[in-house]
Amino acid sequence: MEKSENPTLENEKIAMRATFNTLLANVVLTVFKMIAGVLGNSTAMIADAVHSLSDVLSAFVVIVGVKLSNRKPDKGHPYGHERFECVAAILLAALLLFTSAGIGWSGMQKIIAGDYGTIATPGIIALIAAIVTIVAKEAMYWYTFRAAKKINSGALMANAWHHRSDALSSVGSFIGILCARLGVPILDPIAAIVISLLILKVAFDIFRDAIGKMTDKSCDEETEAALRSVILAQESVLGIDVLKTRLFGNRIYVDVEISVDGSDTLEEAHNISHNVHDAIETEFSDVKHCAIHINPAPPQKDDL
């Protein structure tokens, strides 16, 4: 039985609002950090400003991904477009990967070349910019994270972690700028390498989650256990023969075979199936499609 399409307009509005608000904030931050980097003579802050440009680009990726994933099923995509959001998440993971590589390589070059000691001492404005960025990007992370959890959006969650990666990058910039002002400039490239590894870990987690949703990965054990509990709680359901789940973007497909009394009429079996179907879709809002198959229960020993 196919579940009727639930309205997705509200979820799309939440995603668009969160993305657009952080997009504007990122544009302001990028300009601010670039000015602070130039005036404060800080290459770390200039690099951090360039990093923020990737957040602006990622916002457009999220907008496109959410818009496409919320389109109604059509002739070419009869099962819907939810996996476009996974594609957006993978693109964001790639952006994080390149960002991580760029930051790490820059730090390695400075250490290998040994030119970190010749960097001019950054001005106080660069240090202030780093502090402002850390606070702002952490606030963006939590704002986007809550929106992503509310609508179960992989692309929006990936964008939230992109904000967190920018905050971590700014922590590295802050440490590097502070140490340079205190006369220990070598910690600047070391901090950059550590931050790049943290960003790489985030990119890997986002990529793994998106790939799982695109390759029919099953739900977690807790969700399947909850599904079994709901199914078995329905009247006249004697057992579960088969339960299969698969992730389709941020939605769930369920295939279940249940056992009922073999003496039930076709109409009675249909009503049981219908009750199970409705119970699953009522209890689990992420379920997009639920297929119920009826099997006659094996006769009991007392019936032989």
C-alpha cells in the first residue's frame, strides 16, 4: 500500500530559511575576515576568509539539493527524488575534503620550508576577527543542526558540519595568530594540520552516511525493533515472518510479511494488513512506503 504524500512545503521552508540566513551571515563574515586579514597582516585570517567562501558555495548546493529532493514523483522518478539530497551531501563532503587538504597542505609546506618564522606579526584586528568568527560559526552550526534534526535533512546536516569545520578552522587561526603575536609562530601550521584532520573526519562521516542512504542500507536496530513492536501489537497478527527496511534519502521503505490465522477470510486478512500499514505510518513519520504481505500461520499442534 502506498502512503499518501505528506506535505513537504513546511520542511522545505525550514531548510530554505536556515540556509538563506546562514548564507547571508557567511557573506558578511567572509568580507569581514578578508578585511581583517589584510589590515591585520595575517595570512592565516586571509586563508580563513577563503575557507568561508566554500560555505557560501555549499549553501547553494543545499538549496538545490533540498529543492530537487522535495519534488513530487513523476514519470521519470516514480519513487520520488529524496536521493538528490544525498547527492548534495556528497558534494558537501567533497568540498570539506578539498578544504581539509588545502589547510593541511598549507601547514605542511610551512613546516617543511621552515618559513613560519619569517611571517610578520599579525595585528590585533586579526585576533578579534578570529574570536568573532568562532562564536558566529558555532552559533550557525547549532542553528543549522537543530533545523536539520527537525526535518531529518542529510544535506542540511552536512551544511551544519561545514559550519562547525569553519569554526574549527578559525580556532586554528586564533591559536596561530595568538602564538605569532607571542613569538611562537610554528604553532600556526601545526594547528592548521590538526584542524585539517578534524575536518577530514567530518567529511568522511557525511560521505559514509550519504552513501548508506543511496545504497538501500537498512535502518538501525533500534528502529527495526520499534517496528516489530508496533506490528506485533496489532490485533490478529500472530507473527512476523520477514521484515526488511531500506533508507531512501531521508525516508524509509518497509517490506513486511506477517502471519495471520489461515482460516481468516480474504476481507479479514485485508483489514489486518490495512491496520498494520496504518499503524506503521502513524508511528513512523519517516516511512514513505510500506508493503504488507499476508501469510497463513502454520497450524498449531493442538489443531492437528
